[in-house]
Amino acid sequence: MPIDFTLTEGQRQLQDAARTFAHKRLVDVEAAIDGLPTPDLRFYALRPFYQEMVDAGFVKALIPDAQGGQKMSSVDFSIAAEELSSVDINVPTALLATGLGLQPIIHFGSDEQKEQWLRPFTGTEALLAAFGFTEAGGGANFDSKDPSVGVRTHARLEGDEWVINGSKHYTTNGTGWEGKGPDLITLVCRTDLTKPPHESLAVIVVPGDTPGLEVSGLIDTVGHRATISPKLTFTDVRVPAANILGKPGDGMEICRMAFNWTASLIGAACVGRMRAAFEFALNWAKTERRNGPVPVIEYQNAGYMLVDIKTRIEAARYLTWKACHHYDVTGGADEELGHMAKVFCSELSVQAVYDTMRLVGVDGYGDQTPIAAIMNDVLCFPVYDGGNMGVRRRQLHELIARDTYDGMASAEGRVAG
């Protein structure tokens, strides 16, 4: 079968539906959060929009059919994510964070665990999930072989309960809608701080209203202004022993699989934000003269910059689609293309949006255009969800250093390893 990037009729309908939803509803997010002084208030203002995402089936699309969902392929999700993110980054990020929080259960939960924790997300409530990964001291060394460093959040088995103590930062969705925690957190922790992570790293499901779980602070960010990044503290949090996914040590693979899912989808979000900046800059160049004799686009240097920006957008989109397709055909086992898409698209987005700012000039740095706000959004992409330097490039480095590494595997639809 020939390589074909033509969207199916179903994908076109999905793209049109996501585009229509974004331009009819997400276009109102900016006004809804404008003037709200704290990140929690801005996040809570997203609830009506997120509810409409639930009503439109976007959350249900995260859940396997066996648990009552209508799970989308990664490729289809990326098509929708680009359209949503081209208008607003905050509501799609809440959706992506819920998906990330559910990924450990989807891939590693027992049938009983999946039924218990996934099926509620197929209903009509605006439920939120979160992935409790990043430690107060950072997350890059979560897999260090030295047991004295890395993840310090600790779960002690006491009778038929896990007793959890520790803290997490940047747990997107971690406040829930009312500041009392999300509906569930899949929490990365260690079951024995004397043993290395391949023996002790675990993921335990913690309902957000469990006693001892506290939102101890909020981290305000320059972009993603309505995306919540709380500090969470766990003080003698008790959950049933059955809430562990798999067994101690499985946390290594669970984290890998969870971040494999988000990697290429972040590429789609990067494309969406680049599109927003490009479309503004293109229209600006066609209509703005800047007190000159002709519109700005008539000048070669301006036109060439726009050509370069559009080329980057196309390159990022197709790497994203390839990475998503590879994720789908390998069942999430891919360790290469997803990380590459995350690194490439996130850093390219910073370059592309900055070039739109250079084209527009100083107005692009203020509040007279949307470019500065978009710039603040894309600056986040290289450093969140497994930072490019601390996590993603390191994982790629380890991959290509293996004796078994095959540099053509990903291009040919096989797992590189």
C-alpha cells in the first residue's frame, strides 16, 4: 500500500468538528480568564468549556471501548488536538492531562481496576485525572539506579493499605475543580527507598479527596495561564493495597508508556500554536503597511520569513502524524519517534513563533497582538511533560547507544531498540 497522508472521510469530519468547536467555544476562553488574578481562579473558569468537551465526546475518546469509551487512535487525537490548540491551549491541556493520568490504568490496570476507575470517565460529569510524577526536586532522575536519589515520595505497605508520604509539583489538574484534588491521581512513588527504581518504583491510584492529600501551593506560569500547576503534599495518605498498578518495579515501564502517549500529541499542540501565530502574522503582513507604500508582504525579507515559518509547521505536522501512527501500530511500544516529535516540534515552535514576533516588530511583544501570549505558551513545550534535556534527549541517547539499536526501524514501522 502506498504511503498516503490523505485524511479519511471520518478524519475530515473529526477535523471539522474540532475546528468548529474551537472557533465557536474555545475562542471565548481568553475573555473568561482575563483579569482573574490567580491560577486557580483561571483554571476553575475553564470548567464550562471542559464540560462541553465532555459533552462532545473528547474525554470518552480517551477510554477503551471495553470500559464504555470510544477510544480514538493517536493519529485521530492529534488531528483534533491541533485544531483545538490553534485557538486555545488551556482546555486541551486539561484534556491531555486527564489522558496522561488515565494512561497507567489503561495499559497496566487489571480488568477490575479499569472498570472501577475508567468507566466513570465515560459519563457526563467533567471528571479530571492527573499524573503525579514530578518531585519537588525535579523528575529527570526518576529512573536513577542510585536508590538514595530520584523519587522520594514513599508508599509503605501497612496491613491492607498503602500509607503514602511525600510531595509533587506541576501536577496538572491536581487541584480538581474545587481545590480539593482531582477525581483521581496516578501517583509515581517508591515502595522501598533502599531499593533502586527497577525494584521499588510504583504507580498507585489515589482518589483526590483522600484524607492527607493537600494542595499546598500553586505555581503561576507565564504561559498556559489557565493551566493549573499545583504543589501537592501527601501526609499519611491511606489507600487500599489493591490500588497499586502491577507491582513494585513496574513503575519504570508505566512511566515510559504514559509519556510515550503524550510525546507526539504535544507535537500536535505545538503545531496548533505555531499556526495561530503564523495566521496572524500572514494576515498582518497582507494588510499592514507600517507607513510604507505597500503591504509588508510585498517585501522579500518578510515573505521569505513567512515561507520559512510555514515550512516548519508542515514539517512538524508530518513528524507528529508519523510518530502518532507509529505509536498506534506498535501498541505504544515506540521509544523513538514520539520523543523526537516532542523535542523537535517543541523547540521548533519557539523558533517559529519568535520569527513571527520579529516580523511584526515591537507590537508583537506587547498586548496589541496575540503573539507575545502565544510565545509564552510555546516556551513551556520544551521543558514540561518530560523536559527535552533532562528526560527526552536522555531517553533517546540511551536508545541509540544500545548494541541492538536499528536506525531504520522507526522509518520502516518497527520498534527501534
